[in-house]
Amino acid sequence: MVPAVTAAVVLAAAVGCAHRPAEPQEQEQPAYSGPAEQLITVTADSPTATTAALTAWDRDGAQWVRRIGPLRAEVGAQGVGPASETATRSPAGIWPLTEAFGIGENNGTRLPYRRVTESDWWVSDVKSRYYNTHFRCAPGTCPFDESAGEDLGAAGPAYDHAVVIDYNRSPVVSGAGSAYFLHVGDGNPTAGCVTLPAGQLDAVMRWLDPARGPVIDIAVKNRMP
């Protein structure tokens, strides 16, 4: 989902996304205990916060090693929590990261990457059997309500590069929310996506390794286990 707030803002200068030394972190270990070998944590201070701390972690035995971050990320205009087609929240929970796309050339990510044009859509039409999936069709010819969808290639810099967050994809529940991505931000809250400045997003995407089953954990700080 592209940003929900469109008022002009002064963008903060992008901070170089240097990789931290591979040192096990004795404090602030992620709560995640699933099988993934790579983890992105996105932690908001409160359910209504529109910014969050994003950190990329590698599993090293029984511990997690911080590789990137923490970075400031933008999240939904209504914060983090239950997502739906009528809310602008980032979906709380743990979701796989299995594919990427972008208007630009592959930025070095190892995820399966789709170069998109104005004939590439993410379907948000709740009445369509293609709801919350990618579909390719020329504008004006699509078998769904194009006004209830995102023309990925027409979205501008936000979708120069993006990673699909696999929320509501298996199974797909109509109306539960669609088109949640980790993509390029402009400093504004979003309609539910998670965003970073372009250079930082590139570094995170290059770090992701599909062989390690990466997931994203979107949560509120001090949540209950």
C-alpha cells in the first residue's frame, strides 16, 4: 500500500545502512522462536504509533545476531494491529518474505524479483477471485475493479523496490487486507505498509536470503508473549 499521507514534508537525510559486526546480542533478543534463520523485527512503541524500529537479525545457534539497524521505519497511519481493507494499520504478526518487485532493476536482492510496469497490478477488489494477488493486464482490460487495486508500475518512487509481506496470502480472506509491502518511504505514515528510505531498503533487500526462510515480525513494544 502506498503512503496514506500526502502532505509535503522535508525528508530526513538517509543514514548509511552499515552492517554491524557479527556479534551475538546479549540483550534485547527477539521474542521470535520459529524456524526462520533470518528475521526482520518492526517494533512500534504503541499500537497507534506511526513509526517503528526495524532491525535485521541472523540466527546463530540459539542466539540472534543483529546485522542491520535499528532503523526508523514508517508504518500505518492507524498504527500496528488488526489489518483490513478498511483500516490503515500495519498487520501485527509474523509473515514470510518470499518475493520482491520493483519499477527499477534488481537492486541485488536474492529474493525472486519481478520488474513491474503499468500492466502489473496488486488486486484489492474484494469481489475478485484474484484478491490480494499479483495480476498482469493492460490498464482498462483487467478482470477486476481497477479502482480497487494498485497499478504497481504507476506508483512512482514508492515501488522502485519492494518486498511482499505475505499477510493474508495463504489462505486469502476477502476483505482482510491486501497489498502490504516493505517499500521505499517518503517519511510519511502509510496505508499499512512498512517503509524505509531507499538506500536502507536496498541494504535490507540485499541481505535477505530466501534459502534462510526470512520472516518479518511486526509488533508493539512489550507485547505479551
